[in-house]
Amino acid sequence: MTALRMVYLALAIWGAVHPMYWFVTYMRETGTGLSGLIDAWYVNASTTGLTWDLTIAAIALTVWVVAETVQRKAWVNLVAVPATFCIGVSCGLPLYLFLRSR
């Protein structure tokens, strides 16, 4: 495995674990669960803007992943799509780059 692939893999793992830590911490502190977390994304203009920024980035990443997957017929790369929407762009993008660089 090349050094660049190892960096992509490390970033994908970090992008999965680090944000999830903060999400779980918030849900434990507030006791509101996932619905409370989603409500917090729209608390003010700043968080709403960030939410939309990440949503648009996730959609752009998904379009890219699907287009390249169909072209290359590397179907396993589609795993980056649920990783993006269930975990975040911070996991989905480096995961896709890791898979793509095989």
C-alpha cells in the first residue's frame, strides 16, 4: 500500500471517529437523541449555513462517485455514498479516494 493510500485511509478513519465522538457527546449531554442533533443544525444562521454547505458538498461527492463508478465499473466504490450521508463528507471523501487509488 502506498503512502498516499495510507493517508487516505487514516483520514477516512479519522473522519468517521472524530465527528461521531462529538455527535454522541452532544446527544448524551442533551438527552435529545438524533432529532435533537438535527434540530441543533438549524439553531442559527451560522449552523444552518454550515449544514447546507456540507449537504451540497455531499451531493456533489455523490454525483462524482456514482459517475466514476459507472464509468470504471468499480462497484465497491459505491460504499462511499452511504459513508458520506451516514457519517459525513469527512469520511466519505477520503474513503472514496482510498478506494479509487487501488
